[in-house]
Amino acid sequence: MNIEELKQQFVNKYGKGEVSVYFSPGRVNLIGEHTDYNGGFVFPCALTFGTYCLIRKNDKKSFHFASLNVENEADITIDQLTEPVGNEWFNYPLGVIAQFVKKGKTPDIGADLLFWGNVPNGAGLSSSAALEMVTGVAINDIYGYAEERVELVKMGQMAEHEFAGVHCGIMDQFASGMAHKDHALFLNCDTLDYEQVPVKLDGVKIVIGNTNSPHKLDSGMYNKRVAECKAAVKAIQPFKSIKQLGELSWEDFLEVQDKIEDETVRKRARHVISEIKRTRDAVDALKAGKLEKFGQLMNGSHDSLRDDYEVTGNELDTMVEEARKIDGVIGSRMTGGGFGGSTVSLVKDEAVDAFIEQVGRNYEARTGLKPEFYVAEVGEGSHKVC
Ligand code: GLA
């Protein structure tokens, strides 16, 4: 749907008049998985698909939430903005508005909102972060709240914690809110220092493969991994004073790993610390134009997520296995939280068609699921469209 069509839909629903349009993208993480909530490094970029929010203040004491993707709508009065409503989709925008209220920025008047997104849900491409960020940026702008962008990112993350129950790190909201076109964000999730690194992939495309696996990012399994990382920190603390796993170098880990008695917890820590090293190495490789090296690190990332972190599952593993059989594939891994979702592969231009055809066919034959592929364009973070 284009902007004019979206505006027409808004007018059909809420009546004629001015309307503001905002956009926030989904993201694909190139490397650095399950490191963000451990104070480690990540390396995501924004996509060109994402979520639009059309918004106009109304003259009521309530916010109206509607979406062109789902049927349920809601009218929430200003005194109810801090309460989640069941498992409804509008908890994401509501959860963000709740963060403004908590800062003492309670709107004096309501607004009408209409959302439309083209990030596939449950594909591990951060449709929820896109929805949170687009709400934060829109509300901040039309109510003149003057929050810094990075503050809006943190508010999006809090909305996810409090209104969706996922104790996520900051990567997805940061990528959606802060990334620049044709750049990936090399983000230190402890300090929030970051660098915009140009994604110059001469002769190579980023191909996303959506497994269309029915398992969605399961908040239970995700939160369990967060807890296992905390258990690793606790086991290490008597020997080394750390607050999070990201403070350990790989060499530090080799010294203390035997102190972690629980084998599962040790494996989780091994993934996190090795992944942080792979992420730094991958950024160096990209800057030096060493794409083959970058691809090997992506492969290493997947294998560690499969064997040590155990968040891949049959569909993601099958798609990655099939991808790696294709000539011209430089690297392939799962991206995002895992447990279903998508893979990201670096594929030479001349191999892209064969990749989509063969990986698609073999994946479907082995899993019974029809996948989807997108040749990713690296897009711009949250912004006002008009
Ligand atoms: C999800 C979370 C992120 C991050 C990734 C795994 O996308 O929302 O914060 O932890 O999983 O890297």
C-alpha cells in the first residue's frame, strides 16, 4: 500500500483533515545474537519494510487504535493508558504511550491512530519493535514531548518488557530507531556507544529466508535463556567480579569456565562470549572488505546458537544446511531470537536465483513448510514520512 492509499484509509475511518505519517523499519541482525541483554555487541541493520503509523489528535479523552493488518480495534481512555489489555496487538503501542505517562507526560487530549505494516509477523524481523518505535516517534512528535531518540528506544524496550512480557535486550528497538540507510549498527549494548558501518557488499546480496515455521519467538524460552545467563554470572562472581557476561573476554572465559558447574549454563555462557568475539571480528572483516571471513563468522554464529545456545530448531537448521550447499553462499545463519523465524545469508549476485529456487525446494521437501525469501535492502531508521 502506498502513502496516498494509507491516508485515504485513515480518512475513511476517522474523517477528513490533516494527518501525520511516520515509519519505523524491521531489522535483520547480521551477527551478534543473544548478546544484547548480556552487555555485548550486536550488528543489525534496518530493512525497507516496516510499520507505518498515521496519527491525528482528536477532541476526546481517549486513544483509538486500529490496524489494517488485524481486525481488533480499541478505544483506551487517558486514565487507562498504563494497563495492558489481554494479549491484544495494541498492547505494543499502548505500552509505549504508558512509558510517556510514567515520565509524567500524560496527554491532555487523545488521538486517532491507524497502523499498517509489511514486516511478516513471527519472522524474527522485529515487527514488534517497528510497531513500538513508530508509536514512540509519532507520539513524541505530535505531542511535542522532546524525548531524545535513544530515550524512545529505551521506552520501546520497556514496553516490550511490561506489556508483552519478553525480557528482551535493546537491539531491535535500537536498530529500528537509529539505523541509517546502507549502514549496519555496531552497537555496544552496555554503553550504547555505536558506530554506523557502511554495508558495502560488492557483488553480494543479503538474502533473508523466512522459515514460516509455526513456532513464534516464545517468550518463555527467551526469558529462560536470559535467566540462564544470569545464573552463569552468579556462578562466576565468586571468582571474578562481573555484573554481566559481556565483561568477560574469551580468554577470561577459558579461565573461569570450569567454575560453572551446570553444563547447560556453561554452554549458554560459551555461546554469549564467543559470539561477542565473533561480532567484533566480523565488523573488522567487513571494514577490511574480507567478506569470506565475515561469512565464516556468520556460520560459526549459527553453529554456536544451535549447539550451545539451543535456540535454532529443525526448521532454521534445515534452511541453513540447505543454504550452505549452494555455490556462491558466503555464510548463512539464523537471525533474531530463534525458535523459528528467519535466516540471513550472504549470497553472490549470480547465485541468488539458484539459492531461492533450490533452498526453497529442498527446505519444503524436508519440512513440509513453504518458505519465503526476500533480497534485503538496507533501509533508514524511524522517521516522519509526511
Ligand atoms: C530478540 C530480542 C533481542 C535479542 C534477539 C537475540 O530479537 O528482542 O533483544 O535478544 O532476540 O539476539
